Amino acid sequence: MSDVMFFGVLQMPYEMAMADEMSRRQFYGRVQEALERLRRAEVDAERFRLAIESEDNSDTLHFAVINNAPDGAAIRAEFDAQI
């Protein structure tokens, strides 16, 4: 699901989100997706914090970013940054 649709469902007025069984299921599904995104962000933040702490005297940080595409495919990008 695109971010536009994702946030649109999350921002629906209560009456619209709870209007019928289909809209309740859609809203519940997007809330579950939001929770998963938050969990992944917390894990990524912790990995980033650990990477910074482990780079004591280095002037280069290595980043690995993994993003799950809507079709379930994982997109991975890695790069180094000079600091």
C-alpha cells in the first residue's frame, strides 16, 4: 500500500473508519502495519546507535538500510559516510 493510502486510512474520521465491517478491517490492518513500521524503526535506530558506538576512533560510518517494498520484496542499500 502506498504511503498516501496508508496515512489516509489512519487519518480517517472515526465515523468513517468504523462505518462497516470492511472499513473496520481496513483500519485495523493499517494500524497493524503502522505498529510494524514503528517496531522496524526502533530496531533500525538501535542498530544505528550500536554502529556509532562501535566506531570509536573511525572517521567512516557504514550504513545498511533495508526497506520492505509493498510487494514484500526487501530493498537493501549500503553505503559508507566520512565524518
